[in-house]
Amino acid sequence: MLIVDFPVPDTVAARGALELATEYQSAAITAHALRSWLWAEGIAAAEGRTGVDHELLYVAAVLHDLGTVTEYDNHTVSYEHAGGHVAVALTAGAGWPAERRHRVLDVIVRHNWPSVDPELDLEGYLLERATGLDISGSRPDALPEAFLREVLAAHPRGTLAAEFGACVTDQASRKPTTSARRLVDGGLLRKLAANPLERLR
């Protein structure tokens, strides 16, 4: 399993998503988004999952934390809903039909669920698994260590633990009924620090 096995979709929506992420997010958060996409694709390959909408998965992965940045931080809804609606707007501009635009919102929202049934939402399942690995270090043995190391070299973790921990803690404080509160109460800061991916850098 290699990075080259998973080409970036060459589409208007994919390019736009990366441009938005790069312009508004820090380098560490954008690297997290790109690792999450690669982990998701790797998990799909390792599990023999077919029927993945690769463009949708890429756009959702790249934008899944955009709602944490100041410019897109909605004061009433969770950061995943806020970022999901940015993805809806982006994909509307790219000409996606309404049903598929709603799918990208669903995938981004569901990445913060405790778990996602792949029969309900395959891309949501893959992104939830991938972000769980990158943030909490869950199931690192799902992917070959050589692939983990290659992705970490290409997209280093940098200051992710400090940045993401501070951001979600702030979200939890300001929006205590959202998933950010559950993540913090569930030991997010400890999990970030103990993530085995930190030791593979």
C-alpha cells in the first residue's frame, strides 16, 4: 500500500476543497485532513470496500474540520455541521446535484459520531475510522506500518495535538451541547498525546 495507489480526484470540487482548506486552516490541520483522506482510502482498500465515491470522500475529508476556523465558526451549531454546510456551498458551485451535496454534509457530520455503520454510510464510516485513527489513535494496526510512515512523512503531524486540542476545548466551552463537549469529556487531550502515530514521526 502506497500513497500513489490513491490519486487525488482531478475535479473542480476537489481542487476547490483543497484551496479552501489551505487558505483558511493551519498547516497542521490541513495535514490532518489529508492524512484522514489517505487513511480512509487505505482502510477501504484493506477491507476490500467497493463502491466508494472517491471524490465525495476526498472533499469531505479535506473540509471536515473547516468549521473550527474563525471565518466559518458558527456560534450556534457544531463545527462539523458548520464545515459540512461550507462543503454544500462549495459543491453547489461545482455543479453537484442536491442529493449529493447533502451526502457530503452527512459524511462530515457523521465523522464525529462514535461509530458509523458502513451499510448506512460507507464514506461516513471510512472518514470516522480515519479521523479516529489520526486523532485518538484508534486501531492503528488497520493499516500497514510502512504506509503509516509514508503518509506521516508526506503530511507531518506537527502541532496538531496542541492546535486541535485547544480548538475543540474552546468549541466545547462555547457550545456545550455539541459533539465537541463529548470529545473533550471522553479524554480527547489524553488521546491526542498518547496517539501511537506521534511515535512514528
